[in-house]
Amino acid sequence: MLLLLFATLSFPVQRLFYLMGTYAVIDLPAEEEVYRTYRYMREIERKLSSYREDSEISLINRKAGVEPVPVSPETLEVLKKAVHIYRLTWGSFDITRNDAGRAGAVQDLKIEGNRVFLKRRGVSLDLGGIGKGYAVEMAYRNTSAEWGFLGIAGDMKVWGHRRVLGVKDPLRGGIFLLMVNARDLCLSTSGNYHRRHIKVKDPQLVQLTVVFEDCTFADALATALFSMDREQRRRFLSENPGVGVLEVYRDGSFYVNGSFLTYFTSILFPEGD
């Protein structure tokens, strides 16, 4: 189920694929480009998924405390970005897990050249909070299409055209918000829907959507901001004014910052029952 719904007046070549444990939508002008993009995203999944024993991330995890692992440029890039976002969010975004399965072992991650090493046994990497956004962003960079739409679950990229986008209503189902993009953008949504996989400090927050120019950052920041308390989120947004955010609370109220509004030409709240 896509957490971010979407619609457009025409779909020249739109295809639905199973990717990264969920469903992906690829909408591009030419069918050949659609399947080429899908194959590229599958290759990213092959390198980054901790659920695949043959992935580079799984190999790094198996070699924890043993030896460094040489990795591809794609894996190296996403790990470096993850460390940068860890620092940017004061540790709220963390891809490392200690031997108890909890975040907080980033000090054990060592990157030198193209080699990655986890210094202690039992420490592991989990790219669940950044991998889908990174795959979307890399696929966008890899395509020559002048316009398109790429989405994996709650992470999407739209460029080169106007499109009606919708954010899921986490309380009643259906659509909470409809928007038409004013420019190229990425959207990413985080929430504890079916399992409480993100530890949150704000019990009233049920869903958070980030809009930004880069999908890797949008994905990771949605995860990080969802885990922060309200004061931390406001501080982060004041220090990073280019990040747009929509927050939905348990009582049905919501918060939208000014930056979020600049990414869209129009915003509509569908009438409720």
C-alpha cells in the first residue's frame, strides 16, 4: 500500500513493480526507460538490502569485528550521507544497531576509501530509513527522461511536469491532503502504522511528511523528524529552512511549515464524512 497516493491526467507508460519489500511505481515517457530504471533500482536493492545475504550491507554486517569490506560507489555514497544526516539531526537518524538491536553504535562505523568496517561484533547496519529514498534519487539521476514519477512506498520523486499528489490520512484512511507540485520535488512520509518500528518522543504525532529537493535526505529526515519531540523538530526546521514538513496529530490537527507551502501551486483538504 502506498503511503503517498498520486494521480495525474495521463500515464503514458506507468508500471507497478515489487521492490524493496513493497510496491514501486515508475511512470516515464518510454517503456524501454521504465524497465531500464526498474533494473537499475533492483541493482541498488541488491547492494543495500540487509534482507539479502548477498548484499554489500549484509557482508559488512557479517564481517563486523573481523575485517573491512570493499563496497561499490553507491553503497559508499549512501553510508556517507547517512553519517552526515546523523550529525545534522543530532543523532536522531542512525543506521547503526548495537548487539541488542538498538541504535547508537555509529562510533563503531569506520569508512576509509572504499572500505567499510564495523569495529565490534554484533554491530550491524540497517538502511531501512534511507534506502528507498536513495534508490529513488539514484534512479532519477540515472535516467535521461525529461519528466517522470518514481515512487517506492512512502518515498516519491516527481520532475518535469505538474502532478496531483496526495498524502494518506493516517486516522481515517483515504486522503488527508491533495497538492499540485510547483516544481521538481521529493516527498517522504514516516509513521508507525502497523508496527511501532520508530521510537518517538512526541506521543501525539502519528504521521510526518517531508518535502525536499533530494529524496535521500527527504527519506532520512522524515524518519529523524518523526522520532524527535516537538521542540527538537521546530529547532531543526528553523536551522534548515529549505525542509518542508506536514505533521498530523492524533486529535486530527496538523502543522505545516512555510517551506512546505512553497513546493506546491495548490493544496486541498478533501471534505470528510
